[in-house]
Amino acid sequence: MASNQFVSILVLVVTLLLQGDNNNVVKAQLTTNFYSTSCPNLLSTVKSGVKSAVSSQPRMGASILRLFFHDCFVNGCDGSILLDDTSSFTGEQNAGPNRNSARGFTVIDNIKSAVEKACPGVVSCADILAIAARDSVVQLGGPNWNVKVGRRDAKTASQAAANSNIPAPSMSLSQLISSFSAVGLSTRDMVALSGAHTIGQSRCVNFRARVYNETNINAAFATLRQRSCPRAAGSGDANLAPLDINSATSFDNSYFKNLMAQRGLLHSDQVLFNGGSTDSIVRGYSNSPSSFNSDFAAAMIKMGDISPLTGSSGEIRKVCGKTN
């Protein structure tokens, strides 16, 4: 009897342990120290690569940040945007939101190469992109945060999802709120993350309709932007203008001050301050750089948690542009 009881207890204990293991697999979480033993020089290696790239071309910081954003909004932060098209594979780089505008791939490739020399086969491209996005913000004077890592790389990509899931510059406020909500980000997260437009440039094709057709725009600002963006579609489409007229290479809160002065470059910028539900958030960030910085950092961490591949899902790519 005692022996049977012992066996029953043993079976129960083993079952609970197995359930615990399964729960750990199911609930695998990203952590800030995932590579602390397997690749102790990871952070310094990425930081060095970003510093070199952004120092030689400050705009690159915004480009890397945008790459991470566009990666996370398409089936999660899985490095799928980094996969190159081939004759037998269609990736996300030629989707509408990325074609002729997504850049920074070579910088990530170079950093990956340096990381591979230090710790071959250990660190995912998805994690390198997440860290590089943070380092880009810091390099341009923005906030710092601890990046959670432990992502693995996707073996697939989706051009269709990139076309439908990445927020567009023509979106209304309600469309933006819905787009961010679909990936678990709040309205406040959306406004904070839109503040990334304090750095970087946009192409004429994205702001032509705003500077010629919209009325909630500062007249002098519209005239200035029209000078480098001809009215005729197809003419000067790739001409660039800074998203933040005041400080396009400094990560600060002037983007929100611009919105209050009706100097948002994109339609999707100005809708954040146009008599709607987000006016008060914009006003708050305009008045408090520290509030914007802390909310931006928190929203970046939250965005980095979107559907990561962990455990045995995906792979650790050897080269970021192609699967193993």
C-alpha cells in the first residue's frame, strides 16, 4: 500500500515537473541578460557599429530605428525585414512602405559580421536590430533603455503583411489608433512612437498631398516644403525633407512643438494634434521632454515584445539577408 502510494506521488511530481517545463516553453520570455554568458561583448560590439555608422551619416540612426519598427509590425520582431528577395523568395523589402525607402541593411550586416566573429551562431539578427535601434536613439541624444533579447530569426517573410500592417503616412487618427492597437500598443504608445519622427527624412511622395492640399498647415512651412516637392505626381518623388524642421538629427521633443504649430510634415503626423483625442498627449510631450523620453523608451520595450520567436522556433541566421 505504502509502495503504491509512493509510486502515485512520484508520478504526480514528475507530471507537475513536465507541466512546468512545458509552461516555460510556452511562456518563454525575452530577458535583458540572455547573452550575458554566451556573448558577453555583444552590446559593445553593436554599439561600436552603430556609433561608426551614425557618426558618418546621422540620418542612418533614423533609418535603423525605422527598420526595427517596420520589422515588428509585420508578424512580430523576427528580423524578417532583413531577408533579401531572391528568384525563389519574396521578402518584405519591396513592399510599398519599404521599397526605395528602407535603408540600413548594410549597417546591420556589418554588425552581424562582427558579432559572428566574437560569438558564432549565437545572436539573432532580430536581436541585433533591436539593440541597434536603441543605440541609434542614444547616439542622437535620445533616451536609453535596457533591450530585452532572446529572439530568434524568422525563416519566412510576408510582403502582403508588410503592405497591410505597416502604418501609412496618409492614415487618419482612428486608423493609426487601430493599427497600433492591433499589435497591442496603446494610443499613448502610438503618439510616443510617432515622436521618432523627431529624426530622419521623408520623401516628397509621402507629403505632397499635405503641403499642397491640406489647410491645417502653417502657410510658410507649406511654401518651404513645396520648393523641393513639385506638385506633379512623378516629379521629384524621391526628394527628401526633414520630418522635424528644427532638429532632424537630434532626438528631442521638438516634433511635438512642430505639431502644435501645424508644422507636421506628414498627414499622419498632424492628425495627432488636430482637435482630436491625442491633442493632450502631444501638448504634454511638448511641455515635458522627460515625459516623452520615458514614454518613448517604455513603448519601444513594449513594441520589442511583439510576437518574438523563441525556444526552438525560427533559427539563428549566419547572414541576416538569407535563411540558413
